[in-house]
Amino acid sequence: MPDIGATLREARMRARIDVAEIEAETKIRAKYLRALENEEWDLLPGPTYVKSFLRTYAEALDLDAKLLVDEYKLRHEHLSEVELQPINAAAPGRERRRRQAPIVPRWLVFVLIFAALIFALSLLGRDDETPPVASPTTETQTQTTPAAAQPPPPPPRRQRISLRIIATGEVNVCLKAGERTLIRGQTLQAGQRTKVFRSRRLRLTLGNNAARLIINGRSRGVKASSEPIGIQISPDGRRTLSEAKRPVCSS
């Protein structure tokens, strides 16, 4: 995969987010955020802080935090000298001894062959034995014993989405998460942006299309319309809302 720092920097620049905004959201000092992007690990307090900062920074950018932390461990955390020693290494100060195969006396070989011949001849003189019959009780019990009940699988974890609104012109915004109002009819000017909102489902009304939506770190435009635009955003995607279903906010 690409370098850890490059992945963080490209995701932040793609979302058009300043380091200062990430600092305010994550409470991680800007110099540490820049050290993560530049992979200057010596400027960070220690490996434990590096992994904690890396996980928080990745989550703020909607990246796979576990993947980045595992990549850091693989590249920068080393095994101790004891763990790096080969398993079959000889102990210091001792010489490995070669094991020689024992020599079998020739007379013992003849005795074993003779005993095997006598045993084979004795088997030829016996009648065939009737094979044992399996107990019907055991077979019945095996067939009728119910299988152990399997526990039901855990319910799937519901995903959350992130949204930031960047105004490209003057636009009125109403944003709700369920019945909770997040932005109450606020008018944004060109270049103004909102903070990042996170929820399982968001409903949005825009006065016009002078806005860009940063959904899970990716920029999305808004189709032009002569009427207010209603949008619902969920883990399944986004869809346009009818006039009756558009959220309404009173400023």
C-alpha cells in the first residue's frame, strides 16, 4: 500500500481540510499531525502515542484506521533479539552432537525374520473370524442425538456516514439527523464550510445547488434545480427527496 503519511495527506487534501481543523476536532497538536503526514516518527512521544494518534487521525478522515496501524506495526515495530533467534539454534558454549543410527546385530535380524515366518504360517491355519457387529443401541443413539444448537450470528453493525458542506455561492442550509436539527436554516457564503457531521442517516435541504458535499471524505456536487433541493444520505448512498419529505427548518 502507499506510504502511511502520503495516505493521510492525500485524504485530507482531497477533502479540502486544513491541519488546524483536524487539530480542533481530534485535540492532537498540529506539529504531531504534520509529523504523521511526513512519517517523522522521532518527533512523536513514542510508539504507543504514534498508534493512538494515527488511529484518531485516520478516523477523522474516514480512513481504515486498523489498516494504517497494522501497516505501521509491520514497517516500524521490530522483534527483539531473543525473538529473532532461530528455533534450532544451539545453546552458547555447547556443541551439537550428531546422532548415529544404532547398529543392529546380524543374528537379531535372522531371529526376527524367522519369528515373522512362524507367525504368518500360524495365521494360515486359523478359520476366518466373524467380524464384530456394531451395537444397534449405539447406532440408534448416534442417529437420534440432536446436534448442538448453534448460537445465532451477531447482528450486522450499522455504519455511520460523515458529511461536510462547502458553499460555492450563497446558499441556505437545513440539516437534520432523524428528528434532531443540526443546521437550522443557516445561510452560507461562498467559501464557507460547516464542521463534519456524523450519523447513520442525514436529511438535507439546500436553497440552491451552490454547494459541494464532502461525503465520507469524497467531494460530490449538487444538481441544479429551480426549487429547493432535498437530499437523504445513508450508508446505502444518497437520493433526492420529494417536496413533502424535505426537512424544513425555521431560522
